[in-house]
Amino acid sequence: MSYHAPEMPIQVDDETGVWTTDALPMLYVPRHFFVNNHMAVENELGAEKYAEALYRAGYKSAYYWCEKEAECHGISGDEIFHHYMKRLSQRGWGLFITEALDIKAGTAKVRLENSAFVYQYGKVNRMVDYMFTGWFSGAIDQIAKSLGYDTRTLSEQTQCAAQDGCDVGYFEVKPVTAESEALWQSLQPDF
């Protein structure tokens, strides 16, 4: 195993101690601390209810992140999505590999390797990466809107490395249809 220094810029404010990367303030916490808190909330709410809440929060956060990063770096379109996947990977959540992306059509397929959640949960034969799910739709919907597209999407995890027989996770993004409109409405965050 080899190592390298972080590949993203990190600035620490001398007066406040706030860490910043690009245009946004950041937190640096141990993985076990974050995932243990995640597991505690899951135990209280149940995985399904917690996943719905995280979808909304993740959607909203990804939407905001893509908006701010596009402004900061002067990038647009697919480049924003690829930048997002790169930064997620650089921050230790896992390695996010975009296998397919069509912003205008509202579709994407993302492979996740070395998930921080799978490392902590282990092989529990269920989906444990649900925190990430809303991130993909939030990103694609924001990018689509910035390009003038009337695209609305839903994301789902279709496979998780915590499941028996699986070594990686997969997420798919699809456009909202008449059949999925009610689900989309129920998962929209308050902006």
C-alpha cells in the first residue's frame, strides 16, 4: 500500500480555525466517529426512514456544492459532475467512478469502490451506502438547471459491497417519470 498527500487545497483560517477547500468550509473527523454516529441514528430511526431523510439532505447539499464549485472554478456541465466525484473520492468517502453520464437525459451510473461505510459495517448483506444516494440526483439536477434543461432525476443504489457476492457498489440515476413523480415529490428537500 502506498500513500500520498491530499490532492485538494486545504486552507485553515488563522483566527477561527475553520478549514476551507475551494469555496466551502469543511470538517475533518475520524471515519469511525462519523460512521458510528450514522449507525446510532440508523438504530433509532430505522434504515428506511433514515435513508429518506439522508436523501433529502444529500440532494440539497450536492445541489449547493455543485453550484458553489461551478462558480469557484468556472466550470459547467459534465465537468462539474466529474469534479464532484473526484472531490468525494479525495475526501475519503470511497472511490466514485462515473461509468455513464448524460445530464440532459437525466441518467448516470456510478460505481463505488472502497466505501467508508462498508469498511465500518463489513459484510452485512444489505445496502449501507444509502447516505450517498441523493447526492447524485442533487448534482445532476443542479447542473441540468444551470444548463437550462428541464431535467429532474431520482437516484437509487442498486448494489452494495456490503452484500454477499458483491465487491463494489452501484448507483443509478434516472429521469422522473409519471410513475415516479410522487416519489420524487416526497424526496424533495426544503430549499
